[in-house]
Amino acid sequence: MSIKVRISPILRRRDTIPDPLEMAGHSTAECLHNLEVQFPSVRRWLRDEEGGMRSQILLFVNGKRVYSDGLANPLDDGDVITITPAIFGG
């Protein structure tokens, strides 16, 4: 199954990660794992010290926000995962 992964330029600026990427996977969790295997440097900004998703990273599937409890939900061929940092300010 082919899933398109889009990563914010802010996150991939120090890495040589193309955008968009085509990843294989049946869930968001599986695609993220495959992304980390192919590009090990991704782990430092994607995961916290315990291996969980960093709270400042937002995930979307086809434009809809995905939370930690939805990472195992199945994906369909051609779905798009977008990874972007949360923007804080005031």
C-alpha cells in the first residue's frame, strides 16, 4: 500500500528528506516506523525520550488531525500523512 508522507520544511531542513515521500504501511504508526527506519534522524524530532510522539508534532491524515490513540487506524492506498510542528505564540 502506498501512502504519501508530507513533512514540513521546518522539520526536514537539516535532513535530506524529499517531500513528498512514498511510504508503505497499513497504518499511520507503521508508516512512521518505516520513515524512521529509512531516515533515522527523524526520530530525534518525532519521538520523546520514552519513544512517544512529541507533543509539539502534529499529524494529519488527509487533512484530519490524528492523535496518539488513532495511530493504529487503517489507512487506504493513496492517503496522505502530513507531519508539521505545532505553532505557539502569543
